[in-house]
Amino acid sequence: MKTILNKEVLVYAVSLFLLFIVLGTAIYFASREGKESLDIKELKGTIISLNTELITIEDSQKVKYTINNDNLNVTNGEDIVIKYTGILDDSKDVQDITIVSYSTNTFKLNNALPQEYQDNGIFSVYYSLAYEKMKELTLDEKIGQILLVRYPDNNQIDTLRKYKFAGYVFFEKDFRNKTVSEVQNMVESLQDASNIPILTAVDEEGGLVVRISSNPNLSDTKFKSPRELYAAGGFDEIKEDTKQKSALLKKLGINVNLAPVIDVATDPSSYMYNRTIGEDTKITSEYAKTVIEASKKTGVSYTLKHFPGYGNNKDTHTGPATDDRTLEEIRTNDLPPFESGINAGAEAVLISHNIVNSIDSSNPASLSSKVHDLLRDELKFTGIIITDDLAMGATSSISDAIVKAIKAGNDLIITTDYEDSIIKIKEALEANSISESQIDEMVFRVLAWKYYKGLIFTNQK
């Protein structure tokens, strides 16, 4: 009996001892893990992409970490220092950390930057980077960076490798019958082929012009026109539509939308009416502001068009169109929506091919330095000025249109016949009718835009 009791006591003692060991080990590791999670650590890097939900940071070792965007007031390209608790794991899609605090440091202007480039513009914190990058390029590469080319039917990748375009403009046929993954692969293969990341642009206005959402494989429904949206739910509906549109374009790899149309058109019989909000200057101005503000931090840049206001002119796709209104009428009726969009942070403005007699009766607006001066000097726009497509009927018969576009003050020129455009640019350089310094200024601003958009950080080779 005594022996049995001794054995029971011994078993109990050993069990208790083992329990203490297990508990002690668990407490040790739990406290260690807790201590590690409470230790404040530091992540230093550069913001290479962001949207309303996520931010991706690349550290000095080129390791990328994606974190939740808890209303951080940051922009692409900024250096950031994050104090956090938790553990970074580069195998995770999104890091499970808690941000304690953060600080950013934007790139400062380089004192070596030429004075004529320093305008304190919308992209100015990236001017130093853009200027240094621009100096690395050959003349051929610079010429390529001022051309936004209609996506060719064949040899798209080889053509891009050869000419180093700023980007491609895609049309409905380029998306027809493609699936989401096929479009993503198409765009990704282009980005992989380019030493400098390209702009991928499309006209996804909604309504009549829906290059992407016309394909049911890419979108369940076509995006509605501004007029339909406004009638259905006012500016709240327009804001939500812009976010949905941006999310789809971003998912597909499209980073520039050549929209919104902010021309003031209230006459249902006018050519541009069905592509506009169809309301007066005040409401159109609010529309411009709403779209630009809603598009910010979505990864897709929006483009105000068609400066200085299309009016009730006929279709410039088929031939010349003349605007006979006074400059005062244009200032009062058409410029406020552009001013509103610019003040909201618009990065790009597209110029129409209308001949505006009260400003310049000799040239289409897209080829007129006086029209560009109005945009730069009166509206104080410091972003990217883009021509409408020079292949359109209003300009296709002008033999030196590409040269006039450079002289006028554009930054990007939309063209279909890129080979002829390049030949004419080089001939004009050799004849000293344009200078390489003019090309440099265009390239400089385009590169600054690409840095601002976070493109070069994500695809620089």
C-alpha cells in the first residue's frame, strides 16, 4: 500500500514538473513574441505605387513591401520612414504591421537645374530626377519621349524597343474580344520591353466613347455618359463612376485616361453635346473638379479636353472647324471648367484642332503658340499639354503639323504615322527650324510626369 502511494506521488510530481516546464516555455515564447511585436522598428524606402487602399514601398535592397493605406498623406516617389510594430514578411502580399508614425521627404530641386525649368509646377519635386534622366538620353530617345503613338497593328513590341515612345494610345479594336488577363499581358509585355516606362492611354469617357467597357469580357456594363450620370445621381454618381472606371483601368495596366470632356455644350444639336455633361459653365466646372479630385491616388491620370473649349463646332475628325466666338465669350463660357480642373490638380490638358479666330486665325489650336500661352500664362497650367491626334482630318493635310506642334508648346504629340513624324522632326532639327533645347524641355516635363506618377520607380531599367 505504501509503495503504491509513493508511486502515485512520484507520478504526480513528475507530471507537475513537466507541466511547469511546458507552461514556462509557453510563457517565455509568448513574452518574447509579445516583446518583439511591441518593439518599434523602422522601414525606410521609396513609395513606388499607391491607391486609396494600399501603398507599396521599395527599400534600399530593392525589396518591396505593401502595407495598408490608413489615410496616409503621401504621394508617389516620396522617400518615407515608417515606425511600426509587428514583423515584415516579404513573402506576404500585404504586411501585417501596425504603423506608429511616419515621415516623408520629397525630392528637392537641384541647384544645377536650369532656371528656365524651375517653375514650381505640379511636378516640380521631381524636376531634379527628370533633368538628370533627360541628360542620359540620346537624341533619338528624346524624340521618342515626345510621341504618344496610336497602338500599331503589328510589331508593337519591336517598334517600341526601336523608337522608345513615351507611350501608346489604345483604341477599341485593341481590346476587342480580349480577356482581362490578355489585356494585362499585352500591357505588361510592353512595359517589360521599354527602358523607360510607357504611358498607356485610352479614351474611356463613358457614353459614346468607351474603348474598354464596350468589351463585355472586361466590364459587365458600358460606362455611362456624364449626362446620364448627372441625371441619375448628380456629382456623387460622377465621383463613384470615376473611381470605378479608374479601378478597372488600373487593373488592366492603363495609366492615362484621355477624359473627361469638359467642353460646355448645351445645344443638343452640336457635335460635342452627347460627350459632355450637357450643362452650363458653372455645372461643367464642378464636373471637372469632381472628376479630377476623385481620380487622385487611383494610379490613373485624367486629361481635361478639348482646350480652349470645343463650342458648337463641327467634327474635326473629318476636316477643319472654325470657332468664330469672341475671346471674351470663350473666357466667360469655356475657360472656367479648365481652370476648375487645373486648380483641382489636373496633370494633363488636351488641345483641340479647332481654329479659334479670336486667338489665332492661322492655325488650329493644337498648333498655335497663342492658345498654349493662354493655357500656360492665364490659367497657370504647369502640367502636360497634349495635342489631339495629328492624323485627324483637321491637321492631317498640314505638311509640317508635327513641327508646328513642337513650336506651339506641346509636351506630347499624339500621332499615328510615327515614322513620318520622326523624319520631319529630324529634318527640322537639321534645318534649325526647331532646336534640341525645345525637345529637351518637352522630354523634361514628360519625365517629370512619369516620376510624379510613380512609373519610373516601378519599371526603371
